[in-house]
Amino acid sequence: MEKLLQSLQPLYNQPWFPYAIGVLGLIFAYSVFMTLKSLPKLVMYPIIAATAVIIFMNWIYHRNEPEILTPMVNMIAQFLPTSGA
């Protein structure tokens, strides 16, 4: 794995690299959505809700939320633990 990462190191400086990673992320998200869509709704919605809660709690703990959500996170963060950084 380390050898693979070293061979990919020159790609990190390419201007198109973030866009390529973004496209791969969108393809992955679409495939996950289509897989969840094939499940019953009673299974699909709790999985989506749990994922959203985990992401939101991670934002609150590490305070790396998107800038537009900072006022909402500030209201909730006072009741939850943070990393203190």
C-alpha cells in the first residue's frame, strides 16, 4: 500500500486531481444511494439518518462544519463534548 501511495504522489500536485477525486466521490455516492434505494424504506431511512447523525456529531466534536452551518452548530455545541482544539 505504501508503494502505491508513493507512486501516486506526483498526481497530488496536478490541477485536475481534486476534480477527479470529486467525480469518483459522486460516482461512489450514487452507487451507495442506488444500493440503499433497493432496500426497504424501513431499513433505508435509519441508515441514512444514522450516517447524517455521525457526520453532524463529528462536525460538532472537531468543529470543522461548513461555514454556513456554524450558527446552528454553535447553538448545539454547548451541550455536547468537543475536542477543545
